[in-house]
Amino acid sequence: MSTSDLLSVEFADRPDAVLLRVRGEVDMGTAPILRGHLADAVTRGRAADPVLVDLTEVGFLASAGLALLVEFHTRCREAGRALRVLTAGGAVLRAIQVSSLDNVLSVHPTLDDALAAS
């Protein structure tokens, strides 16, 4: 687990996916913490397992966080993996939608929905 005053990130062990739980705020100051964990996630688990980024407990997602999601969407795709974003709504979903990244990223409201996606 990695923690700053504004962000905590941890892996949750799953047999069918790499699950990264993020809590707090993702902005220019905290994005490097998330970047390190996303880089680990791409190489973790079985090569075909999707990488799930759980942002349901993130209250703020700045452009630095959006850029990371796009970067790692591409990196996962190049590695033959899927990156799926979990968000139940609020500021995170609005940031994704306003930037039209909901047309690029695989966004799901729940863990079950993300696991069921193909």
C-alpha cells in the first residue's frame, strides 16, 4: 500500500483480475503515486487478466489523473490486457464524461460489471 495525505492506493488480491483500489484525490501532486501502482498493475497477475482501477472512493480526478488513465489504457492494450475503470458516479464520472473519455475508457459502476465486461 502507498499512502500520502491525499491519496492511498492498494492492490486487492483476486484470482480473475488485478484490482487496484484508489482512495482520495488524484491531481498533479498525487498522480506520481498512482503512476507507480499502475505500472506495477500492468505486469502483475496473469497476462490475460484485466486491470481494474477502482475509483469509487476518489473524490477528485484532475487532468493529471485522466492523462494517466489514458496512458495506461494504451499500455494495457499493448500488453494484451484490458484496463477497466470503476466509478459509481460523482466528480470522477463527470470528469471522464466531460473530457469524452467515456468513449475511450471502459467505465463500469461496479466490480461485478467490470468483471463481466468483455
